[in-house]
Amino acid sequence: GISTFNVTDYGAADTIVVSSHSATFDVDNGSSKGEITAGAGTPYSTLSAGDKIIIYGTDDNDGNYTIESIAGDNVITCTGVITGADGVEATTGIATNQTSYIQDTIDAAEAAGGGDVYFPAGTYGVAEDGSNGYDLLVSEQIRLVGDGGKVSIVKSYATDVPTFYVQAQRSVVFEGLQITTNGGAVDGQSGIKIDSID
């Protein structure tokens, strides 16, 4: 039978994603913390203290932060000072980065000779690792499968690389997944790049 490799067994988690909104970054809110003030309607209240977030959208403020506290629905205070000028306006995306966990799952399936890489319903944030030129690499006899395109979502925060880079000489299948990008990313790309298929 075909083996199934669940991304959550390798550490990946369904993430809360807030994207494509305007936010103000404050370099120092008076307590040597970084503060993000969101535009109206942004559901920051769904996030919690201790959540890991990634901020994209402006070079001075890109990076990884940990939420220390949330005031109301629209102000997040982070443990680290967010660099850059006060009052920078940017379109941003926020998600927990699941790239390494998902890549570990794909690698395990390939090492076993192939199988299903399963994404339970949820949103999984990914980003380019270093300067690879892609978010995730798929190479041999893998079926990447979710619970349906409306509920199993792989969301990329890379600005100019494909979400999945397929280098395969045998079958690779995508089924029941939505592959999307941060709506605010400049020149954003998402999708699948295919190479070296006989």
C-alpha cells in the first residue's frame, strides 16, 4: 500500500494567517518593544501571546518576531524591537513559517520510496529558505494531498519564487490543495515550477 506522511507529525501546524492589510510599525512603543497597529477589521484578536509571526512587506521590518501581548483587536506588541522608522506603512503578511517541517515530511516520503504527503485542513505558511529559488522541493513519486482546495491551503510569503519546485523523473501529483501567495507581496508568485521530467 501507499504510505501516508502527515505534515503535522513532522511539526507542521495549521497557522493563522493575516495578510494583505495596511499596518503601522512603531520602532519603540516606550517599552523597547516592537509594536504593530493594524488597519480596521484585521483579526489580530485571533492571535495569542507566544505565537511566532513573520512580517513581510517592507525591507526594514522583515523578520521573525514573537508576540508578547495583544491589545484589543488591532495592536500587537512583540518581544523584539521592530527596526525601521516610526510610522512605516506597509502591506504585510503574518504567518508561522512551516517550511522546514513540510520539507522534512516530503523528504521522509521520498526516502521511503514515495507516498502521500498529507496536509490536514488548515493554512500552512511557507517561505524561501535562503536563496534556494523556491519554497519547497519535490523530486520523486510523491502525491501532495489535502482535504480540498478551500480548506487545505499552502500560503507562500516569498516574493519572487515558486511555492513548489518539482525536479522529478517519476510521478508527482497535487490533489486537494490550494497554493496561494501573500496578496501584498510585491511581484508575488505562487504555484508550481516543473523541471527535468522525462
